[in-house]
Amino acid sequence: MINKVLIANRGEIALRVIRTCHEMGLKTVAVYSTADRDALHVRFADEAVCIGPPASKESYLRPDRLIAAAEVTGADAIHPGYGFLSENAEFSDICADHNIKFIGPTGHTISLMGDKSLAKTTMTKANVPTVPGSKGIVQSVDEGMALAREIGYPVLAKAKAGGGGKGMRIIHEPSEFEKNFVSAQTEAAAAFGNGDVYLEKFILKPRHVEIQLLGDGKGTVIHFGERECSIQRRHQKLVEESPSPIITPELREKMGQAAIRGAEAVNYEGAGTVEFLVDADMNFYFIEMNTRIQVEHPVTEEVTDCDLIEYQVRVAMGETIRKRSIPMEGHSIECRINAEDPYKNFSPSPGMITTFHPPGGHGVRLDTHAYAGYYIPPYYDSMIGKLIVRSRTRELAINKMKRALNEFVIEGVKTTIPFHKQLMDNPDFQAGNFDTHFLDSFDLKPEKELN
């Protein structure tokens, strides 16, 4: 049994976990850096422990301080949220060594799925479609050029470790291969301490569609349908929705079963997401597995009426999943509201929020840690919150999101709200006619032209 959960994170996801734990009758422990001493997750947890100065590497990324906080407060489990140490295999193992339950997969599973080349090999063996490419790390430019000729241009050089678009280069023709391949290696080494790169076919006009999974570590895995995450910039998602506008019930089941096979191959425990690229012919290809709860998990919760955090905790307690189909109903959209200036290439906009008026009404959900008077620190992710709506159809959900965005007032910092308003009005977005490169040509109009 689990009685007290330490949340090894901050911001809205820390609050999100605290709420579910309290509903389950569990005690909670918040950890915080000195920059977060006035944060809401600190106020609403049962206990709170300061773990260091503002820099993440001296606070939220310090396993020793997190374990010490768990031991001094008597926490018998740690929920990592997303980001920080949520996909750190060593941290999962350290928790196990200290008899603290890590609410997530084992270190072995995290390592296996975190290594993109090993993950691809694992999925191929499980009969999950993968993007054509190298079987492992490409050791040289000559080897890479030979492979590129074989699979056909354009190709993608991709870092073995890490994510977030770092260590990735699209190579369109042989003349630019060496420059971009070496650039990907250099960036990967700087970002992750590992310059290994592999090569795969670059899918033109892809859709980014992912399957939400839950495994009990005892051999049973179920899926909760798909999310579409194609509206993104520099490989960072801005808008997510469920279900996808292009996925049929037949394709959903085919993708879901493929994702389940992959998760069963590693005896997966906890919530996880298998991410696919879908091409114009509705072929789908595995790209990676996220071994944690996703930022965009609320849209799945809205269309399945499930609390995924609760399910995470229950399987961590040893509960067995009963094999069943999870029905989806209605349509949900999530807009990430970040403290960024969309008119300056989405540059960060830290500072004091002077006015904060959240939207409300039927079918509107806001996951946030912000409030009037809250100072958004420059040290962490710039997310202010996630605005989620649900309605009967996609068209009605878009209309509801437009209304909610118009009600959302944040002053003192720049936000992505103006971008989201224009996106919801875009005819191609409304028609579901977009791919992962949609924002490359998106024309953001000045706010004065919208009034």
C-alpha cells in the first residue's frame, strides 16, 4: 500500500497529482526550490520541503535531495510528474534501492525505451511498424550516405538520447549530408552528453498521433485511444486534441493494438504513450515511447471519463488491470498557455502576473498553478497552464475553445493566447487540414488587426 506520495516536480502537474492523491485519501509532500516558495503546490500539499536554489540542477534534478525529502517526511512513494527526472532510469532504480515506490516504470524499462535505437529494435520485434532507417547508430558519414541512398531522401539524422527536437537535422540531398549529419552529432553531444546519431526516412507531411497506454507490470496493457499533437513548433507541442480528426475506428484499433504489443514486450507498468507518425496514405510508424504521464493527458481524460493519475497510483499499489475496451465520447482540445511572446518567435516572457481571470463554464477545464501576483520565474518551463475544453463534436469544441480564450485575461506577461485565438479561427485547422509543419507557414496577424 501507498500512504504518502512525494511529488518530485513543480507547477501545474504537481498540483494535478496532489489533487488526485487527496481524493484517494493519500497524504502528499511537495518539494520546492527557493524560487518556488510561494507556489500553489507548496500551499496545498500536506507537507513541503525546500530542496535547493532556483537552478534545476541544484534542486529538482537532484535525486539525493529528493530521496532525503522522502525519507525525512516518511513518504513511501514518489510521483515524478513529467519533465525533470520522470524518465530518468537511474532515479527509478534509486527509489527502488531505498524502498520507495517510483510511480512509473522500472529503470530497465525506462532505459530500454529511452534509447531510441533499442526502442525501435524492441518495437520491430513486437511487430510494430517503424520508420525505415538504420538498425542502430550510424558510425560515419560514409555509412550514413550509403544508407540514405538506399532508403531515399529526405532523411532525418536523429540523436540516440534525449528529445525536444535537439540533435535532429533533416537532410534533403547528398550535397548537404555531411554538414547536417555532423551538426546533429555536435548538438546531441552538447545537449545530452551523447553524440550518437541514427538515421531514418523523413516522412513528408506527417501527422503526429499518439496512443495513451496503461500497464500493470503483470502482463496486461490497455489503451485509451489516441491524441493528435501535430500543431507544434520546433518539435514542441502547442495544441492537442482527442480524438484525431483523421483516425477512423478501424485505424484506432489497429494503432492501439500495435502500441499494446510494444508495451507488453517490455512488461510495461504505469501510464505511457506510444507516439506515431501517420503519412498521407494512413500508414503509421513508431517514433518513440514516453514512459511517463504526458502534458496533454487531460484531453484523453475528458473523452474517456478517466483519471489517469489515479490509475497510475493504483497500478503502483499493485492493482491488476482488467482487460477491457475504453470507450471514447465527444471531442476535447487542449491549448498550452505559455508565458511566451508569439510575435517574437515565442520567446520566453517571465515576470509578475498582475491580472489573472480564468475562463469557466460547462465543459471548460483549466489546469494551472498561476494566479494574480504570481511571479513566473525564468528558470523553468514557461507554461502558465493548460486550457482544456470538451464538447459533443470537434466543431463545437473549437467554438467552446474560442469562447474560453476570449474570457481568459492574463496581464503582466506576454502569453500564447493571441496565437491560439487565431489558430481556432484558421479554416485549415477547423477542417482538420494540417500536419506537423503547419506552423511553418502560419501567418500570425498583429493584435491590433484583430480588434
